[in-house]
Amino acid sequence: MGNRLSKIATRTGDDGTTGLGDGSRVSKDDARIAAIGDVDELNSCIGVLLCEPMPSDVRDALTQIQNDLFDLGGELSIPGHSMIQESHLAQLDAWLDEYNATLPPLKEFILPGGSRAAALAHVARTVCRQAERAIVALGRVETAGINEVPRRYVNRLSDLMFVLARVLNRADGGTDIFWNHDRTR
């Protein structure tokens, strides 16, 4: 890997194309590149979130998720390759069960916000939904199709980011911010 990254500015993309992991080249506006870019953006959002104070177990989960997202980007960059497995989904489900069990049931919609960490988790959640849409779009145009597990992974991850936002609000001593549907203007 070290030799592959020894030269960052290769100028090979100056023509509007980029290389995939299998050596082929595609346009930088290709659906595959859009999906890879959205996953990368999500990973970066989680990186910013990790700059905030938070419980160590949440930090550990998010760090593992960042590694999974890097694998997901790798999977997307090599047509026909699989890296995200059912075990990745099982881990997300376990975290969802664990963290959701600590929260009061929701009876109202909540607004994104509260603590800075929770707000950043909500941003990551929305970028995750963006990545999900890009993966779905890729699946529609890719002739050979793509592995369905990445699509399910980002769908489940957006749910987890919602739950973690609520957890982070409580860890900061706050609570959810409820949508006021009866407000006057």
C-alpha cells in the first residue's frame, strides 16, 4: 500500500476520468464514483464527529464503522468484489439493540441537534442516507449488479446514527429536542 500512495498528484485524472481498483478507468461523474464519494463523505463526517468528547464505547463503535466504510469504498471501487458481509450487518444490529435499550421510547419526532456531538451524528445520518441513495442508483445502472449487503449496511447505519445522536445527547447531560408541531408563526 505504501508504494501505491507514494505519489498523490498523478495528473491521470486531469482528463475527467479516475481509476477503479481493478485498473479500469471511468468518468468522474460515473454512478460508481458518486457512490464511492458519498461513502467517503460519510466517513469524513464520522471523523469530524470523533473529534468530540463521547463515551469510549461509542468512540470504539464509530472507529470500527470508519474502517467498515473504508472497506465499503474498496468494495465499490472493484466491480464484482465483496468486502462487506452479513457479519457487518449483525454488528450494526447488535449496537442498535444495545444503545436503543438505553433510550426512552419516542412519542414525538425529534429535531437534529442538542449537543454538538449529537448534531454531528445527525449530519452523518443524513450523509449516510445520501450514500444509500447513490448505492441504490448504482445498482440500477450497473449491468452486473452490485452486492446487496452494502445497501443494507448503509440503511442500517443511518438508523444507528440516529440512535447514537440520542445517546450522545444524554451523554452530554441533555435530551432529545422535540419537534413542536403546534407552534405558532
